[in-house]
Amino acid sequence: MLTSFAVERGFSDSRRPPPGSALEQWATVAKAPLWAVQAAATWLHAYAALTDPDEIGAVADVLAGVERGWEP
């Protein structure tokens, strides 16, 4: 889902989805690719019913940072 959303939004060229273990590694050990961060934050902002102020702030910070050229 993340990969297809990223491709649809123009964050990434068409590609095979990363293996499931990649998502776990991105969250714990390795840096996530920019396309994945953009797609996840955009999806959360548009579709998730976030109610926790910290989660809302984190998504807003990521989106603002990406717009300024920040990379994860």
C-alpha cells in the first residue's frame, strides 16, 4: 500500500514494494527513504483520524520538513 500510494502521489517511480522486514528496519535501525516518509506522512495527514496531539504534531513536522528539503 505504501509503495503504490507513493507512486500515485509522485513521490517515487514505479517499483516493487519493499519486503516487510524493510519497514521494521526503517523504524528501528536504518533510515527510511524519503519517498516512504513523504508517502506515510501524507497518508496519515489525509486519511488517518489522528487525535493524539503528539502524533498530529509529528506528522505536521515531517510534512513541513520535507517541504523545506529535510531528509530523514
